[in-house]
Amino acid sequence: MKITDLKKKTGDFTLEIADLTIHEGAIHGFVGGNGCGKTTLAKLIMGILPPDAGRIDLLNLTPLEMTMTSQRPYLLHNTVYENIIYPLKIRKWKTDEKRIDEMLELCSLLDKKHQYARSLSSGERQKVSLIRALIFNPKLIIIDETFSNMDMESVQLFEKMILDQQMNDPVTFIMISHQLAHIYKMCDHVHFFSKGKLLESGTADDIFLRSENEIIRSFMDSQMIEKRGNV
């Protein structure tokens, strides 16, 4: 994916991205303080928001091959099961009951398969949204703060699921999170944003440990990020 001269104004905030490449089959992290433009950019990539100017070249991606999860996921007024199979239904794809049950069991949700989805806890809702995102094997998955209300065991479970996915059949992930240790551990490429602009892109070590940008260094110092071996 190639983003060029992108501009979007919402209220008093303006996002301006001169040049950004999202490498296919890699895990990317969007990092920066609140209101820096991470979620706005994600919504522009997904087509939820239209750009005011510039270009997002999806290359070989189509909208049906992309999905996005959020901190407060939208769940249908239906059961957990119906929420999970929704992406399959709209694509008229066959439902793999065994895989669904396996994923629900891994997430300790199998006993809630036929429960009303909106009656779940916030962490359980996030699990359902992630299962729903993974179930149809999209080529691009944007995860926007979806791990925020999960317990550590569940976060580690999904981390393993994502890393296993990348080992077997790599897809493109974009992760947005204030849990910087998670970004540092998972991401092949990290992109740091400030006040609507992309300040720097690089490996996790480039951004977290070696950046010479004063804004980035100050932000990382404030977050007390440890070196990779201690995360």
C-alpha cells in the first residue's frame, strides 16, 4: 500500500501524510500521542472517511479483503456466533464450524457461542471482534486499541495467533495501541505520528531505541519503554 500527499481535515485537526508505504505481509505499528491522527489514518485506509486530497493506493487489495477492529467494537444485535459468521455470510462463503468452535474455545467463549453478543463484558466483546476479523482470512487487518480491555493471558493468546498466522500465511497487520510494549514486541515496522504528521518510520528498534527525533525520544522516555530483551 502506498500513501501519497494525503490530507484530511476534521474540525480543527488536519492530517497530512506526504509519503507512507505499508509493506505487504508485515506487521505495522502506528504510534504517537492522543489525537495525533492514527485512527483517522486507519479510517481513511478503510474507506470509512474520504480524503480531502492525495492518494491511497491499495495495490492488489479490495474492500472485501480488509477489516478493522476497534476499542469499542460494534456488535450486531444477535448471538456471538451470528456476529462471527457475518463476514462469511456477506461474502457468501461456507462456514467452517470446526474452526469457529476451536477459536471460541481458545478464547474461553465456546460456552457463550449462542449468547446475546451485547451482553458480554468489554474484554469478551473485543475477543469476538478479533475472531470475526480473523475468521474470513483477510489480507489487511487493522487493530485499533482492541487489546486494551483484555487480560494479559488473552492478549498473549492473540499475539500468538497473529504470529502463527504470519509464519504460515502472512497478511498485512496495522496495530494501533497505547500498549507500546505490545507494539515493540509484535511489529516489523513502526510509524510515529505527531500532530497529524508522520515524523519517522523504521524498525521497532529504530523508533523506540535509536531515533534522534526529539519529539519521539521525549515520548518514549515518558513511556519508560524497556529494551526488547526485557519486554
